[in-house]
Amino acid sequence: MRLIVDALISGTIAGIATTAAAAARHEGSPALAPVNAVSHVLWGDEAGHQDRASARYTGTGLATNHAACVFWAAVYEAVRRKAGGGMLGALAAGPAVSALAYAVDYHLMPHRLTPGYELRLSGRDLSAIFAALALSLPLRALLARQH
């Protein structure tokens, strides 16, 4: 049960961080365009052409990204626990899980199940999103150690 709670917290932090990274890297288009593109899982590639905020594209994109981040946070929390739960394990598991997420998302998944950011962002900007994931996953564990 604790793993699920920790994954929800870590995943929410990661969802905020990756959404912020995507919005910051919007390459001259509206900041929500990359977020809207995530909704291509449900709405197809037309989602990658949406610039305005909408429940259909922005809402679905935010929810989809959050769900994916919670999933990867659950993987992170399991890996962190397997590594012993210490500070070094918490820090090392973030980049390891982020690299795994990239490999799965962009090399194993069919196009329709990719994150969708690639419809609006360059490879360099995608790396910023996965860096945000890598750095944000350990935050919950690090903050818990502070208290």
C-alpha cells in the first residue's frame, strides 16, 4: 500500500515537472501545444496540431501524462526499494527509470502509444522532458528524508 501512495505522490511531482518542461520547450508555438499533443493516444495525430487550451486535448493530455508519470513512479519506487531505499538508491533510480521510460516509450511502443511530445518537440526538447522525469522522481524520497 505504501508503494502505491508513494507512487501517486512521486508521479504527481513528475507529472508537474514534465508538463512544465514540455510547456517551457514549446519551440515558438503556444505553450500548451506539446501538452495537447500527448492526447494523441485518444484523438490521433490531429492532437499534435492543437494550440489552444481545451478539455478534449489539454485535459486529456494532462490526464494521460499524469497517469504515465504515476506508472513510471511506481516503477521508480519499486526500483528504489530494491536498491535498499537509501539516498544513493533514490538518486540513481531516477535516471535509470527515466532512461527505461524513454526506451519503452520511443522504441517499444507503437506510434499511437508514444507520449506524443514528439509531434511538437525536437529530440533535444524531448531529452529535457526525460531529464525532468529523472530529476523529479527522487524528490518525494529526498523530501521525506528531510523530515
